[in-house]
Amino acid sequence: MNKQEITRNAQAADHRASVTRRHFLKGLGVCMALPAFESMSSLNALAGPAVRPGVTGTGAPLRTAFVYFPNGAIPKAWWPEGEGTDYALSRTLQPLEKMRKHVQVLSGLDHLNAEAGPDGAGDHARANGTFLTGVRMKKSATDVHAGISIDQMIARNVSHLTRFPSLELTCDSGRKSGACDSGYSCAYQYNIAWSSPTTPVSPEGNPRLVFERLFGSGSPGTRMQNLQRRQGEQRSILDFVQDDARAMQRRLGAQDKAKLDQYLTGVRAVEARIEKAEKFGRIPDPSRETPIGVPGDYEQYVQLMFDMLLLAFQTDSTRVATFLMAHDGSNRSFGEIGISEGHHDLSHHQNRAEMIQKVSDIDRWYVRQFSLFLERMEQTKDVDGKSLLHNSMIVYGTGNADGNRHTHSNLPMLLAGSGGGTLNPGRLVKVGGKPTTNLFLSMADRMGVQGMDRFGDSSGRLASI
């Protein structure tokens, strides 16, 4: 071998090693995430806006949540007068006065795929099902088909950063099957998160189960030990199941082997979740007792679920969440504010002043619950010294505009938080008749989601937020 061949071979070996190291490190970058250190905040700030998924320009976690309230709103009581920073809060939005500088009121956002069209009745099911998907649902009680929701699209890009890819909450006792609204499946009406067009992500309505899922069971100081013991038991069961399945596989026919493979896919998914939890090491252990269960008082219930959302964000257990306070069509009464009639019944007010007043009182009550949550988010400091609210993007809205007429244009929508400094809150923004999915695309950009040119019925981005 001459000198030139030796040189070429050495260069090729160096190149292969470089490629191997580069690919290896790239792989680590995908599956491992450094925590956000306060001492690095000033250095990270020099790098400008966030380009990494789920991270702000300071290196702090960037979070997004979608909060749904039911049955639309009374338009005249909802919409403020003015524009930009020069506007007066409406009566319904008055509870936001303290948080005004942290919120954008967005007018002119539509969900045209929720309109009746040839499908006729079923606006409540369409309002829920279209809210985060932007697609027209298939009208069927059994053959369910919607679309992937924006929260799940974002979660796919940031799930490697946290113990849980997303968190789904509700204060509803949802129905899982059957027809609910004029021939539409209950799956549409009781879910707003969808991991695929045929797979809703069911929200959890029991705050105790939410807390134990996030932090483990037991009293403060014992949860980590309990979790490790449970994970050990689960691993033992999984090992037994897999050994048993391998022994059985030799005796099965082709059709049964296919069924067994499907079963083992589920087993491996459980195993992957355990491995992911172990990868993150010690779980946070909040110094509060585990919630007993569902409170009898609805206001306490809503606020407790907001507490679970705040804890999930504060402990960086997830960076993506949805909260279905109540499904569209909910007929809950509100004794808390002296309203004994059902919300849905009142929403069909037929322009009766007394009923309109009661609906606007309910709308205001929901806004007040949201405002209290925002106050706690603003009071909670993040790792970079900013507030959790500063480093968040939180949509508050509904898929029904006017509950009396079942319209889906100019939806009542709020966007809270500063998105880590990428949003410009404290304004009334008139976007002028754009798909709501344009907002979602703009949020996905800020969360670092790449390669998403369109979503649902989007027609572009919202440059104004």
C-alpha cells in the first residue's frame, strides 16, 4: 500500500468516525434534554428567540394549554369596545381587569368546519370536535373520524422533554360511546384532544387520579418510594407476560400470532412509559396532600383542576395541556351564583332579557375562574426568574360563538401569556375573519414545531399576536 492510499484510508476513517460521532450526538440531542439552569439564563438570552422545541429564549420551559368553556357566549356582553391597547373590558371580561396586561382578546376567529352545511343539526358536537382540530367531523355514532388536534401535534415535538407528553383534564363525566348530539358520536362531544383522526385522548376528571399520575400515591415524602415499588412490580409483571408470550408463540397459528403481536405492542408501550419515567430520575413531590377526589362544589372543582394544571407546569411534568371545563351542550345549573336553570336551556334564550342576563352571568363566572388561574400562574416564578404565565401560551375559548343561534364565526377567544417574550399581550386584536387554525399554527411555530405548513383549514399564520 503506497503513501497516498494510506492517507486516503486514514481520511476516510476520520470521516466515518466523524459521521458516527455526529449521528450519535444528534441522537442524544433528540432523546435527552438538559434541565433549565438559572445560572445559564443570561447566556441563553443572548441567543435570541427560542428555536428549540418547548424552550424559551432564556432556556426556560415554554408551555401551552387550551381551556374550553361551553355553549358560546352572549356576544354583546363579551366583546369590548375599542382596539389595540385602547379598549374597555366588557362586563363578561371584567374579572380579567387585574390580568388585563397579560391577555389578548382575539376577535374575528372562525371555525367554518363546525357550521351545519349538509350535515344539519349537531352544532354542539361539532363545536367540541372541531375546536382543536379545525376539520369537519364525520357524522356518525360509530364510525368516528375527526383529525389530530393541535395540542397533540405540539406534544409530538416536545414529549421527549418531560415525563408526560401532554395532560388532559375535564370537569365533566364524559360518555365514551354511543350517539350524543343529533347522530354524532359522544367521542366528539366529550373530547377536544385527538392523537389521530380516529382516536380521542380522553381527559381525566378526578383530581386525585390526576395528582397520583403526576406525582405518585401516598403522603408527601413517601411518593417516590411508592412509585419505585410500583414500577418494580409492573416490570415483574411485564417480564412474566413477555416470557409467557414467547413460549406460547411457538404453538400459535398465523392469525393468532398477529393478535399476539398486537397485544405485545401494547405491553411494550407500557414498558417504554416506565423506562421514560425512570430516565427522568426523581419525580417532584409537592408538599401538599393528595386531593380526596371530586369536590361537591363546582367552583372548588374547577379551581382544583386548574391547580393540577399549574402543578404540572410548575414541576415541568408536561408542557402541553387541555382542560375541558364542560362539554358544549352542558346543561349544568349554577347555584353558586343563584341560577337554577340549566346552562344549555338558557343559551336558547330567544332574545328574552332575563335569560340573556343569566347566560352572561354564567359566561362571566367562567371567565372569573380562568382569571384566578392566571393570577396564580403570574405569581409563580419560573427557573429564569420570570413567571410561569410569562413563559406560557394559554388559549381560553369555545367552538360555539352565539349559543342561541349556533354560529361558529367570530368565536369568543382569549390568548393569555407572553410565550416567553414572543407574544404581545394587553390588547384587543381584530384579525378580520381568519380560521382559528391560523392561531394554532402561530403557536406551534413558537413551540418549535417544524415543517408544519398547514393545519386543519388554516390559510396562514397570525402575524398580529
